[in-house]
Amino acid sequence: MRNVASYGSIAKVDDASAPFSASSPAASRWSGRRVRPSDALYRNAVLTVACVLTFGLYFCYDTPGALVTDITADLHLTSFRYNLLVSLYSWPNTVMVFVGGLLIDRYGNRKSAVALTLLVLVGQLIMTAAVTLRWYWLLLVGRFVFGIGGESLNVCQSTIVSRWFAGHELAMAFGFSLTVSRIGSILSFNTLPYVHGVVGLSGAFAVGALICTLSIAAASVFVCLDRYAEQCRARESPPSAQAWRYRVDSVEEEEEEEATGSMAMELEDGIRETTTASGDAGPSTATSEPPERPQRGSARTPPPRSPLQLGLSFWLCSLIGMLAYSTVFSFIAVGGDFFHWRYGASREYSGFLVSLVYDISMFMAPLLGRSFDQVGLRGIFLLTSCALSTLSFRTLGTHNAHGNPALFPRIPLLSMLTLGLAFSGVSSSLWPSMTLVVPAASLGTALGVAQALQNFGTSTASIFVGRTVDDFGYDYVMKVFAGVSAVAAVLAVWWNLDDWVHHGGRVNRVLPPEPADEAELRRQLIAAGLAVDYVPLYVPVYVLISPQAIDTVRRAYYRRLGEGEMGMRRRDLYARLGIAHPDVQRKAAEAGVRLPRPESLQRPTGISAAMTTTPRGSATPPAAPIVSASPARSPGMVVPSATRLSTPMASASPTPSPGSGRSIEGQPQPPPLPRRPPSSSLLHRSWKESPVDRSNRSS
Ligand SMILES: NCCCC[C@H](NC(=O)[C@@H](N)CCCCN)C(=O)O
């Protein structure tokens, strides 16, 4: 819980996550420095160092594969000992990477990146010493340490990328990170045999260690860039705004936040889905929350206690990843042998065919990523990729040189091209999708679980291949792989349907760009009196006690802000009528902040309308159009009640100073009659019915 401060309905990741958007007006106003975190240059630098983070890891991961003949010969390893060495990367990570994910969420990306790149280097150095000393057991220790650091480093890289490039650049950024990783693997396979010829086995491992230092350097640069971005962000917030940057440490506070946070999330999901379902975005859409902004939405939810709480969508996604990756990775491990024996291909041509998977992925990852960012369809593409994998394995398992020699070399080439495309599709769509279906604050944990499953799948598949090939032959293995890929495709259908039905198809949508910098807009709103930037910490705790307590706190707080009894009643009335308080309208006009236009006020967004249209069937009222999408939902900011048009208990939020009730020209006037019958207990009922207001207040 350390790096997440939650503000009622809004949880804020406190490690400069997604610190600056490309379209940040505030950032562009931030002057006095040459390069700003919002600049493309700065963001590219972050992406570069994030990509290089795992470069050493992938280079060294494939070292045993690249030097298989030399290692087994030089160290006199049996096939079993060699395979034990290779699999020692995956086995511990069926558990350890999950722990790593938790620690990444706990300590943040900066510390984790440095610690994990160091761990990878330590592992590689141990292996270098082991091959020098010819100590097999030490080699196993080294591979173990290397694996512990390596898989968690993968998770860390993903959380960095998803936080810096949330939104419309996410998949492309992931694509670039995959490309650099593939270059690491390809470089390893293509250079290490020559390096070994020149400097021997120890020298080859030492080269790997040297490349790992590159990753450490990248981690150090990332720390500087990320910290600098955080400082800029802090500088942009006025001192008063710092007041809401409190940390939540006590268990009670966590529980309270979890309750309000998840209620608010449900409410917000309901709102988005209601808007989407009705298709009645109206003119106010421009000023309200975009239909879906998964990362941002998810960032508001406190971290789940257990991975089981990560949701069906996440588990389906992880299972698909486990099945799809395990078949491809274990096929790559035996692919050279397979083509040699089943198609009579030369060793070189077999190697070429196998490497096609990585080669294609290297080129395709950013291209696919870019197209996912532009057209969405990640889920559909993942499904298509699983289907393509099925086709590829089925073909490889059916047509071989013995059955129909005329098909060689067309079948293996076409199958590998298909498999390469499928693998590119899986890796390019899976990881960005993963970040969309889990709360941002739990991303490390979630990716850790996903990688743990993937390692389990890969290790199991490798054992299966080892045990099956001799007895049943490669065709049988390929058919099983085709079956496993088909199961992944079926799960992908389920995953898409679930996402479509319950989440409005978020994984297939185009993500909007990150909104303009929230700090600046928040400052504008606060200056305009449309928001307050600080609510005492005792409020969220106290308001949970009883509706009476809520009312007492609310009134006490209004009084502190100079609000009289009449003002409070007027505020209640305006909120019940579902319109903006005239004074708020005036202030909004002065501040140049757009309120929803009159027609949007006529939308049937009352409680009953929402209850009938909320897809999940939850009795959550819809959100009102908000003054401005991003500021109204900024961490720690409370939007005055009257700006939350037609939110039933909008008046619960405090506002600095009530106005005279004058209306301004061109702005909507209150309708003559309330849409809902006034009730003396409305206030209390509404508190129960409107968690978002409670969480707003508590923030
Ligand atoms: N930040 C990168 C996301 C993971 C990419 C993925 N790698 C893995 O899943 C690793 N567990 C496997 C390492 C094996 C390398 N040959 C990938 O697509 O490589």
C-alpha cells in the first residue's frame, strides 16, 4: 500500500506513474528547462531505457541455447543436466516472479529496476565464475539467481511501460520493448558461437555480464528520468495541493478506501456503460469523462488483497498467455531438432526456420502495437493469433517429409511464418491488454502472477515434450500443441465475450490520449472556486459512522467555508433538481471552464434511469457530466456538488463559497419542478445511494 495513496474514489500511484502526457498544457507552460518530461524526446528517452532494461536479460537467457554444443562438451554435461540448467530459469519462477510482482508494487519501479538488473548481473557473474571453475552446481546457482531477477525484471519493465505510456501509445511502447528483447535473443544466437570461438566459454559468459551492465546503466538513467518527472510534477502543484498527498498506512484506512474505491469504480463503470449503451453522449460528452479510460479508471482502485480478486478477465488473459507462450517457447527449444528429423532440413536451415519466430516478432511487435493503438482490437487479435498458432502446429503435425516429401520446404516455411505472426500477435496484444484489465496499483502483482503461470506452462510443456517425443514422435507433440492452442483460442473467445458484456469491450477499444495535465487544470478549478483541494483526513472515517454523522460533518465543513444554512438548503435543492448551481455556472464562465450544455440537463440521468440502464444490474446511479473530465477526477480533488449535474446527492461535496443564486445569461435555469419528489429523508437516503459522493467527500 505504500506507493498508492487513495483518495476515496480516486487512488493515486505515488511513483510518478504516467507522469506527463504528450498533450500536457501545463507541462508546456512549465518553463525554465530545455527538456520537459512531456516532450517527445524525454518520453522516447524513457522508452529507450525501459527497453534496454531487459536487453541483457534476453541476451543471457539464450546463452545456453546459443552455446548448447559447447557447454555440453566443455562441461561434460548430459542432456538431463543441460536441460536442468535451462529449466532452472523457469521452475523457481512459477512462484518467485509472483513474489517479485508484489515487491514491485510495494517498492515501486525505480528501486525495483535497479535491484533487479543488479540481480540479473549477479546471476550472470556467478555463471561466469562457474564455467571458469567448471563447477556445475555453481552454474545452477547462477541460473537460479539470474532467473529470479530476470522474470521480475520483465514484470518491472511492463509496469514502467504501462505507467509512462498509458493510453494511445501503450501497445506501441510494449511493441518496442519486445523488439529490443528479441534483438537481445537474436544477437545472442548469432554472435555467441563466434565469441566462444575467440575467447572460450568463460569469455562468452563474461560478454553476457558486460551486456547486463548496460541494463544497469539503463535502470540508473530511468531512476533519474522518473524522479525528475516526479519533481516537475510536484513543482507544478501548488503547495496547498500537496496537502492531499497523504499516505495511507493504517489497516483501517486501507479498508475504508477499499470500500469506497470499489464502490466508486462500480459506479463509474455503470456510468460509462450507461452512456455507451444509450448512445446519448450529448453535447456534454466533450466535457465529461471519456467513455473508457481503463488505465486511469483502474488507477483509482486500491490494490486487491489477493490475486484471486484480480477478476475473471485477468485470469482468462493469463491462462491464454500461459497456453500460447508455453507451446511456442517449448517448440522453439526443440524446433531445430524437429525440422532436422521430420523434414530432413539441414542444421542451418532448421536454425533459420526456428529463429523466424523471433525475427518476425522483432519487426512485427511495434507495427502491431501501433495498429492496436490506432484501431484497438487487441482481444480480437489475440484470438486470431491463437487460431493461427493452432493452424501452424496442426500443419506441422500433419504434413511431414515422410508423408509427402513434395511439401518440403514449403510447409515448414509457411508454418513458421504463420507461427511467427501468431507469436507476434500474442506477445504484442497480450501484455498491453493485461494492463487494461487490472488495477494499475496491482499491475506488478498481476503481471507477476501471469509470468508465474507462463513459467509453469513452459516448464510443464518442456517436460511433456521431453517425455513424449521418444515414445510417440514429434507429430504427436505437434498435434497436442495444436490442441493446446485451440484451447487458448476458445479461452480468447470467452475473454472477448466477457470483456464485451461486462466491461464494454475495453480491450478492443482505441484508448484516448492521456488527458491534459491534471495538476494545472486542478489549479484552475480550485482558483475558480469549482473545487477544493483538501478535505481533512478525519472526514472519510467519520462519515462512515452514520448518516447523521455525515450530515453533521457536511454542515460543519460548509460552515467553515462560510456557507450559511440557506446556502446549504439551496445547494441541496439545486442538486436535487439536477442542475448546476448558478453561482457555479458564473464561476465556471469566469474561469473559462465548460459546463455541460443545457440539453444534457434534460437527460434522464436520475436515479431510476440509471438503475434501469446500468448493465451490471447494480443499483448505482450514473455520474453527472462533470465540469472537465480529468480535473474533476484528479486525485485528491473534490468537485463541488453543484457541478456534478444530476448526481442525486451531489450537494454532499463541499464548495468554497456559495453564490447569490443569480443565474447568468445563456446558462440553463432551474426547471420549475423537481424530477423526483422531495423527501425529508432524501439527504440520508442519497448518501447511502451515492457512494461516489461519499468517496468524493472523503477524498
Ligand atoms: N516486458 C516484457 C513482457 C514479456 C515478454 C515475453 N517474455 C516473457 O514472457 C518471459 N517470461 C520469457 C523469457 C524467455 C525469453 N526467450 C516475450 O514475449 O518474450
